[in-house]
Amino acid sequence: MRSCSAILIFMLATFITGFKRPMTPATIHGQIKQNSGDTSGYIGGLGVFIKIGNRISDHATTDAKGNFTLTVHEMTGERVNLFCCGIGMDTLLLYSMTKFSESDKHCVFYLPAKIKKNIFGKVYCPICHRTDKVYKILYSDNPAYVIRTAKNGDTIYSPIYRGTYQAKTCINAVARYFCDRDKIKF
């Protein structure tokens, strides 16, 4: 009788958990360093957070040397994006992945990020890996906006003007490129 109740409890627990193996939390030990080509970004006191789908999974603050530790509790098969932000600085994408490997647990990120270009000199987006909707960011005090009409008749105010993304000047303008498809700055 005891073995029958143990089997029943096991089957009930398996049914409730949805036949999924429980995931052990993955810890990311990272460091943000200044890019040797552009040292305009500061690395101490930055907010670093992990976004899975449309929700923030964990967040941390960098120390004076740029070190941080984050924990990811669930991996649902969705894309995992690692962002940073700070006072007077836009939210920037640091890294994008679909699953963890051992090399992702100890990472060094550069601010501003090192970009990848194709043979024609166009910049790849770190999320969609395409170049057709990536624009260089132009910072100014009075950015231009373009009024466009969508296919359904809606009016859209676009910051993309003459092949550049027009952005307001911020204190620490670190982002160099914008992907219009994924709506991220990097």
C-alpha cells in the first residue's frame, strides 16, 4: 500500500510541475570595462539587469571596478538580454543569448560595446544579427523627427532622419548605434 501511495504522490508531483526538470539557478559573474578606443563611459555604479522576454529577472549594481553578480532563476527558451544603465546614460544592451554555457558565467563586457561589421562596413545588431535597420546615433540638443504614415493610416513620429537616429544629448552618451527592428541601443 505504501508503494502505491508513493507512486501516486510522484505522479501527482510530476503532473503539477508540468513534466519539467527543475532548473538550478545560473550565476553570472561579470565585469564591465571601458573600451580602449572610447573611454567616455564610466563603469562604477551602473545598474545591470537581465531581461527575459518582457520581464526583468535580476538586477545588480557594479562596484568601482565594474564587477557585478547576477542570478538567472529560469530559462524558458526565450532570448536573455543583459542591459546596463546609469545616471545620465541610456539603457544599453551588453549581451544577448538564448541559452547559457560555461563561458557565459564569467564574462567581460566593454562600454561602449565592441561592434561587429560586415565586409561592406555595415554594423550588425547583436540581437537580430542583421544590418538593414541599424542606424548610427547622432546626439544633438534639438533632434529632428520625421512624420511618417503607416500602412494602416496611423501617424508615426520617427527619430530616424537622413540615415541616422536622432537622439537628445545626454551627459554620458555612450551608445553609438540603434536597431530599429529590436528598438535597442548599443
